[in-house]
Amino acid sequence: MIERSNDSAEPAPFEIAKRQVDGAMVLSVSGEVDMLSAPQLDEAIRSALADGPAALIVDLTKVDFLASAGMTILVTAQAEVAPPTRFAVVANGPATSRPIKLTGLDGVLSMYSTLDTALSRVTKG
């Protein structure tokens, strides 16, 4: 029998999974994106862009916390992506879309509520 601690203060581990979906590179991020993990997100984005994908989607669906350091990385990536590469962010929920909307960054970022919607928009035309 495995005993589990009821201490919910322990954050989920920060991870980034990289995969190709419908011609787009998808970075699926999980855990907390804060000042300690944001540099890893930045490196993953830069590495993915170096491969010259048609589209890069950062999926934040499994992110538990998104700090300003993480939002800065996303805005910088959006600004640095050169055509023909397209960039999108998937964020839905209080931990991700809410801080993006509260800061007004939803007007800067190409943001979608689901990966399927993002894929359909960035891989077509």
C-alpha cells in the first residue's frame, strides 16, 4: 500500500514535452512556470524555433502556476518568431489564461483555449 501525503503544497514537477502534431511543433508544459523554470521554457522555445517549424504551439493546459517570468518568455517568443513560422499559446483556466488576460497579454499573444483550436488555426494558411 502506498501512503500519500495530504500536503498539497508540493508543486507538480516542471516538465516540457516536445512533439510534432499536424505539421506544428507542440511544447506541452506542465507544473509551475516561475522565475526558476522560465529559463528552461525559454531554452525549449528557442531550440524548437531553431528547427524552423511551420508553427510552434506552447500548450500550457497542464500548468498549475504562471508567473510574470513565464509570461515574459511567451511575449518575447511571440515578438521574435519570424514568418513563415506561426506562434500560438494554449491557455485555459485560472492558472494560465486568467493572468494572461488580467495583464492584457491576450491582446499580444495568439492565444487559444484548446490545442485542437490552435492547431486548426496555425496549420492552415
